[in-house]
Amino acid sequence: MPSSLSVLLVDDHPLFREGLSNLIMGLDPQATVEQVGSLDTALTLQTQTYQLILLDLNLPNVAGLDGLTRMKATFPDTPIVVISGDDDPQTIAQAIQGGASGFIPKSTNVAVTRQAIQLVMAHGVYLPPQALNASSASKSAAHSLTSQLSSRQLAVLQGLLQGKPNKVIARDIGIAEGTVKAHLWTVYQLLGVNNRTQAMYRAHELQLFQDMKDPRSSDL
């Protein structure tokens, strides 16, 4: 985790903010954590640069996912992790589809919260167990989808799930970065998604890699 980690924490409960701030400082003593208690205040910080935003989904005077939508529009390049007392699988799915890079229920323990933040900072997506366990997809559906992907495409998807950027995936597999992008486009089409975050969520939802064979082979 970079020593210059800069975090914006948006939550209307001061005690919870302070606890989360201490957790982040435990990960990186050099981190800067800016705490605000409302969405309106957070939106006034649009000229600031943050490496991570932790956003309470249930802020006063904010309906549903409106806060996430507005924060994504204001900070389009910053990963946003939703922190919420609502851990309904549908809410989690909607948050990820709305652009969140992770979803941490407020009931999550300190150790798992720490791991979740580290995963997001490594370009991964954190989903709580209840989101994965609630999947309605059958194994047959997952096998049907993976059977439509070549081994190279599966390897690219596996690299994506590990939070690797395209350049690293290309180096690991031994193909051009442009080929990685082409494979990802095919993966997105089959998963019915539009971007990396949604692809990660969908792949986890389908539990694609539980029974996956080693994808490292030479076919394209």
C-alpha cells in the first residue's frame, strides 16, 4: 500500500468514522484521512485528490444509491467502497453495478475490513460472503459460460479477478496487451457486463473459478 495513501471517509456517525480512520492509519501510518459527515460536504471537495473513498450508503437526506451516483460523477477516477448497515444481496449488487469497487457491511469485523480495503487498493473488488452465498446462478450455468471461453480468455479473466492490470496480465500469459483487451471485450460480452468491476462481481457471483482447470495453455 502506498505511503501517500489519501482517503476520504463519508459517514454521519463520528464514532464509526474515528474507528475506521484508526484502522486505515494502522494499515499506513503515513495515510491522510479526511472525515466528513454529509454528502454535500463531500461533494465540495471535488478539487481534492483521493486514492480511496469510503462512503456510507445511508446518509441523511440521501435516497438509495443517489449518494454513490453523485460521488462517482464527482470523483470518477477514485475507487469508492460502500460502507453500509444494509447487507441485502440486491443492495450489494446494485452498488457494484453503480460503480462501487467494494461493499463492506458495518457488521464486518476489523480483520476482514482491513483485508477488504487492501484488496480494493490492489485494484480488486471486495464482496461480502452474503453476496456470494446468495447467488442464484447454478453450476450448470457457470459451466456453460466457461465452456464458451478459450483457455486464454479464462486466464485473462482469472488475472482480472486477482486485481492485475492489463499490462501484468499480458506479461504473465505471454501475449500482447492489445490481445488482453480483445479477450476482455469477449469476456464482458459473455458475462453481460460493461467494465472490469462488473466482470469481477459477475464472475464471483457465478463462482466461475471454484472448479476451474488450469487455464495456462497455448490456444487463442
